Amino acid sequence: MKISNETKIGALTAVAITILILGYSFLRGNDVFSSSNKFYAIYQSVDGLSVSKPVLVNGFPIGHVSKMELGQSGHTTVEFKVDSKYNIPVNTVARLVSTDLLGSKAIVFELGDSKQYKENKDTLQADIQGSLTESLQPIQTKAENLMNKLDSSLAAINKILNPNFQRNVDRSFNSIANSLQTLEGTTKKIDNLVGAQTGHINGILTNTEDVTASLKVSAANLNKITGNFDRFSTDIANGNIKQTLDNANKAMADLQATTAKINSNNGSLGLLLNDQQLYRNLQSASNNLDALFIDLKANPKRYVHFSVFGGGKDK
């Protein structure tokens, strides 16, 4: 049987069209050779998500995005085709996540722990995770600030590393070298001086040791004096100070009583001190006695008569 060329061309055209349709359907995310379940989720924003993006569970693909439709409210309904051999619990969350720094998105199913499973064409709980770019925004800001500071530091270093500064640095290093040489010479002089005065230094150290020994002896004596003072204080504390004070108070009371009697008109001493008439009489008697002594010295014969031979008659 001979097949005409027209028939061959028609068959090839049909096969090509079939392959083209199947390839287009596959590229759109439709798996035409395996059974799958459809699930839906509603997102406020699907930036970076497109049809045929994978549906992952712990990084393993179990399906893909098969359709996306914008609703009148501005929310987007996303259809997922998941291999029918995988059970999806009812509390599973379909989270829209970023997969790279370029903003590409994928759907990650966070399987719940429920024993009940979603049926075909059920709607899942939707969630959107922040993009990696948004997560890295604080790091980017810090990096920009760091770059600005680094740029300022480099500018400052460029200003520092000018020819004038380099010349100043060279002069500074030369000055430091001269200072080190001077310090080395001074150190040698000090070494020579110490070597020459070693005997005196040893004598000073010996005297210092003697003084230290004397201080130790003095410290021992001071400890003895302190002990004696402590014993003296203890003896005073243990003595009958109260009785001594009582006796002193009694003596003071007796003295006060005696003084009071002297100040009063009782007794001879009191009268002598307080009676003015007695005082005047005693003064008058003293004056008369004084006049008598004066007259006695002036006229002794008036009061004393004596004769060597006993011939006197007048007495």
C-alpha cells in the first residue's frame, strides 16, 4: 500500500500540533501525564510569582502554580496543582516566599498536623513572607553607612599622606632618633656614675639596714611602753576611784562648812573677820601698845629703876 505525500504531511502536521499543544501546556505548568489535585490560595500581592513556579515542602517540589487570576477586590487567586499522592492537611499554610536576591518567588507548603486532609479544589490559608531584599535592607543600610565612613577615612588618609606631612614625619623620626642617641649617652653617663659611687651606695644601704634594725628595737620598746600603759590604764580602771571621789567630795563639803562658819558671826575667827567693833578695838590696842613701846624706848627710866649698889630709893 502506497501512502501519498499529502497523507504523510497531514500526519506530521497533526503530530507537530499535538506536541506543540502538550509543550505549551507543560510550560504553563499543566502536567498532562499524571493526575493531580487543585488547591487555591488568595494573596494580596503576588509580586515575583508566575505560572509554573514550584510548590515546595521542605525544599522538595510536590506541584506547581498552574493559574493566577486577579479578582475585583485587587486580591489574586492562585491555583496550585499538587500530585495526588501527597495528602495536604486542612491546617496547611501556603506561604509565598522569596527564593533569591532577584525577587523570584515560590510557594512553600507548611504542612499542618491535622489528621483531616484537604480535598480537590479546596482553598488553603495564605501567607506572605518578607523578601530577602527587605530582610537585607538593614544590612544594606549599615553597609552604606560603613562605606561612607570608609570613604571619609580614606579621604582623611589622603590628606595626611601629602608631601608636607611626609616631610614632617621624616623630621619627627629624625628627632626621635636624636633623642634616642641622647638618651643612650645619658644612660652611659648614669652607668659610669653609678659604678663610681658603688661604694657610697653600699654604705648608704648598710646605714639603712642599721637604721631599720634600730627601728625594730625602738618598735619593741614602744610595744613594751604600750603594754605598760595598758596595764596602768587597767589598774586605774580597776582602782577604787569612786571611794576616792567620795572622800574628795566630803573634804570639799567640810571645807565649805568651815568657810561658812568663818563668814558667819559664830566663833572667834568669824567675829574677828565680821565684827568691825572688835576689829577697831584690836586696832586701838595695837596702836596703844605701839605707843607704849615707843615711849619705853625713849624713856626707859620712867618704867625701870635699878641701881648697881642698891642705893636707889625710888621705884
